[in-house]
Amino acid sequence: MCHTEPNVLQEAQAINNGLKHFCFDIETGNASVEDISTKAQETKLPAKAKTEEEIKNAKIEAYQKAVDKSALLDRAPVMCLAAATDAGNVVWSCIPDPFPVKTMPNMNAEIRNFKTEKEMLIDLREWLAERTSPATEIIGFNSRGFDLPKMRNAYIRHKLQLPAIFVPGTNPHFDVMKEYICYYTTEFSREQFVKLKTVQSRLGLPQYKEFISGADAPRLAAEGKSKLVIPYCYMDTMTTYLAYKFMTGQIEDTTEQGA
């Protein structure tokens, strides 16, 4: 599918009436060395660390764990956000790419590039203010536990007012991961977390070739490789949106080609 501009009529309707759905996924960068050090210092050392050598090794281990999880820390920057809506798809990016992409093959989305995370957040907030209402349903995958808290934290870190849709308890919210675990599986019904790829497989959703993993995204973003990170974020968003539509009975019977 080639890039297309957002449908003008759909855009106008969204501005007048508000979007029905805002499905999104984010990719984060690595936290700063200072923030990693702070996290390591906050880690409680094991009680068994008694000697000076044991305490030293425990501190090294705590620092290494903070490094390994740096993209998950509260202060880790949001580098990319992809959104799928009933009025078109949009990607926001502040990946420091010297040649930022504006269109990409096989992506039906508008791509907006920014120099800083703050500029990106302000543009996203303005876009949401024009198109969303208290009835707009938020959709995500582990969005209750990760994506929404990260976005709220990002706005507050930059001393920016939260978009109304991100204020807790304001809008309806469908977390595909949580709903899947509760209502759509017996195999994972006792788990706290499950991967999107697993849900994709179990529900028989279309598969796509992944060139990177979520663990690769922070490093690739730091290297300015938006051409890899953006499609990854976009495809995860579109898969989450498709899963949501199937799980809420919005897609009629389909026949696979060749069946």
C-alpha cells in the first residue's frame, strides 16, 4: 500500500465530531547517563551484600540492570509515536535523522518530523485537541502499563499541559493485551504480560516480517535510523488496531484467499 494523504472529508469530520478511535504505540530512546546513575543509586542493595567487595559488585550489577532497561525508565525520551484512527494514520518522530523521511513505501500514514521531543509533544497535543473528544476511545497494547504512563510523564517532564485525552479516567480505554489475557485466551489467562507477536499469532492475524525488535529500537533511534524505527512502530500500531476491531466484533466474516 502506497502513502496517501489523509482523507480531507474524514479529517473534517474528525475535527467537527471527534475521532472514534485513537490507537497508538510508542518507541522510546535510551535514558541519559545521569538518569541511569540515579536509577542505579535508587536500587536497594541485597541484604546479603555485607563486605566492601560484595557491596561494590552489587552496585555494579544494579548499574548494569539500569543500563539494560534504560529505554524503560521514566525519563527515557519518547522518540516515535504512531497512531491509527478512523480518520487516517499519523506518525510523529523526533529521531535525530539527518535525512528524515516524509513518506515510506507500504505505509498509509502522514509522517511528522521534529527536532526535539518537546516540539513533537506540542504538535501532538494540538492535533489531539482538534480531533478528539471525551468519547474518543484510546487503544493500545500494554498501554495502561507503559505507553500512557510514558506519555503523561513526558509532558510533565517538559512542564507542558497534558492533552485532555491523556488525563487518567477521562476517555474510554481498550488495552488489547489486558483484554486478551482476560477474555480471549485460556493458554495465557494467568499471565500478567504477553507479547503482541503472540496475540497476533493466536488470533490468526496477518504476519509481517520484522527487521528489528523492540529492544533494537532505542539504539537505532540514537543512530538516527528512522527508516527502520518508524515502520516497526507503525506496523505494531496497525496490528493492535486490527486486533481491537476483531476483539470488539467490528469486522465481519472474512474468507482467506485460496480458502
